[in-house]
Amino acid sequence: MALAEAHRAPVPTHLDHPEATEAIIGAMEVSVTRSTPPGRATLTESDRRWPGRLRLIARSYLRLWALERLADSVELLITELATNALRYGRADSIGVRMLRTGRVVRIEVADGTAVVPTVRRASALDECGRGLFLVEAIADDWGVGDDGAVIWCVLSLAEGASA
């Protein structure tokens, strides 16, 4: 999966200077084997539990890194990205990674799908379709890897940032 290879490279921050890279000073990486068959948008009970588990893991790492102030934002971002990956991904597993640099916390989710997701504007009656809208609203930056299989977002560690 693309996450394992990317872990060895500096992290593009995409904030202020798109070419800027920073060394990783903390990392969390989880691989989730899906029980929902690819192409089926209704998740199994087992897969519906994963976003909650990932939130607990992420919160533990934020506590370790003394970044508890980012917990609500990180939990929402991980929930939205992981749920989308479980629901729409095509691989047998998804990868979730959270990286800490000196300036940002970066969340990456790999789902094995080369389809680039788009932000939808859900109506008041829609039950889904707000995930990337929320990611766009909360994250300081977000995007999709060159191959389309990894979606990422970042939260700035700078005081006064939107996180």
C-alpha cells in the first residue's frame, strides 16, 4: 500500500510553500482489513466500528504528542476519511496514517481506489454526502495523492490556525 512507501519520505506540508518538506517526528499507522465487500456502500457491523476505534487510537497519539487541543478536529477528519474509504474503497484493506511534523499533523487514508473524490453539496434531507465538505471546512489543507488512492489533510500546529 502507498502508505508504507510514503512513510520513509519527508512529508509535503502544502502550507505556505507547496514544495516544503519536513521531517516526521511522530507517526501512527493502522491497517484495517475490510469485511464489507468492495463496491457495497452499506457497511458491515464490523466495519462500522472502525471509525470509533481509529478515533481512540488517534486521540492516544495526540495525547502522547501533547496535542490534545486538536483532538476534536482530528477525530472528525479521521472519521470522515476512514468511513469514505471503507464505504467506497476497492482494496481488501484501508490504511490510516497520522504524521506529526514540527508544523502540522497530517492524516492520510489509502483505500486502493484511483477515483478522485469530489466535494458534494448535500441537501438538508440527504443522509450522506457531507464528508469531504467537512474535511474542506476543518482542515487547513487537503488533497489527493497523484495516484488517487490516498486522500490527505493537514492541521497546522501554529497558534491561531483553524484547528
